[in-house]
Amino acid sequence: MAGGRKNKRKKIAEVNTLPNVFQCPEYHETQLYDASGQRLDLKGHWNELVFKNNNPITLELACGKGDYTVALAARYPDRNFIGVDIKGPRIHAGAKHAVEQGLHNVAFARIKIQNILNFFGTGEIDEIWITFPDPYPKDRHEKHRLTYKEFLAKYEQVLKPGGVVNFKMDDMDMFHYTRDSALAYGCEMLYYQEDIYSAPLEREELSIKTFYEKQHIADGRTINYLRFRFKS
């Protein structure tokens, strides 16, 4: 246990020094800090201040270790990718890996997802990925699910018109909930597939497997995927 705490502290200390990590130390703040401690107003300015280009931006929400963020960035160098998670030790692996690979189209934002409107401008994002989030199975915790209507309203604001949300999940109840929540919100379902590995993959990037996905597959769970966009 002591070794685990020491390793966690080491990861937190190191993630604070990584140039591709931007953090909000106080939840009420609306600005982020870089590794040098400089306070940055990145809302609406990610391309200008972080990536130094005008390429499309993809968010991975609840990115965990950043597996999808980094893998997508390596495959699509003409796009920018931001992994979002609140846990520093989680994003440590992905952020460090991106630096070691020399991937300049990757950044990580250590923030609460419910606060994304504080850090991303209207129409600033082209695409969102949500991979294996906490399903919050109890009904009383519905508002914490990342595809609850209040979260969808935030995604609609930060996405450009026609921007899409990709959702990959092992938990079938949460998968069905996301489908129903998106349709009830008025979204257009672009693709829906249960047990995606039982047939040829619809999209090449679905072959990326996160740390958690590999565990789910080893446990015999099926992996499911859907894709939708906001009609507005």
C-alpha cells in the first residue's frame, strides 16, 4: 500500500512538469495552468496557444490513461487531440508517452468534465470520444453519467455544427442508456453496433484498445459502439 501511494505521488509530481498537460487546481477557476505555472485562458484559443495551427480538435472525455488520445494522435497527425480527465495519475501515462513519441498534436486537460464550458469555446471542437466511462448503474446517480442530457447539452455547445460523438462501451445497460438518451435529446444516430468485434470493423480506429478495454475483453465482455450527432 505504501509503495502504491509513493508511486501515485511520483506520477502527480511528474505530470506537473509535462509540457502537454494543462490543469485547473481549483474547481471554481475558469483558467488553466501550464507546467511553468503560467495561467492561461485557453477557452476558444487551443489551436492558437497550444497547437499553433488550425487543425480540427478531438476531445477524449474521461480519457483515463489516454490510450485513445495518443493512439488517435499518432494515426492522424493532421488533427489535434485533447484528453480530459480529473485524475493526474491517470493521464500521466498518456501525457508522458506523447512527449516521448514527439507527438505535438496531443494535449491533456486535468479538469472536471461538467466544467468543460469553462475551458472550451462554442464550436471549438470537431469530434468527441467517450470510451468506457463509469456507468453509474444506480438510477439515483443518473445525472453523473457522461451521456445524461445535461452533459449532452454541454457537448452540443462545444461541438461545431455537424460535430459527432463516438461512444465505446462494454456495459450493455449503459450502452442502451446512451442510445436512448441521445435519441431523446433529438440527436441523429449515425451508427450503432453491438459486439463490434464479431464482424469487420466499421471504422479503422475502433481497433484501438484501451487499457480497460483489454481487461473487459479478457473477462469475456463484448464491446459496443455508437456514433451520433446533434441535429442543430
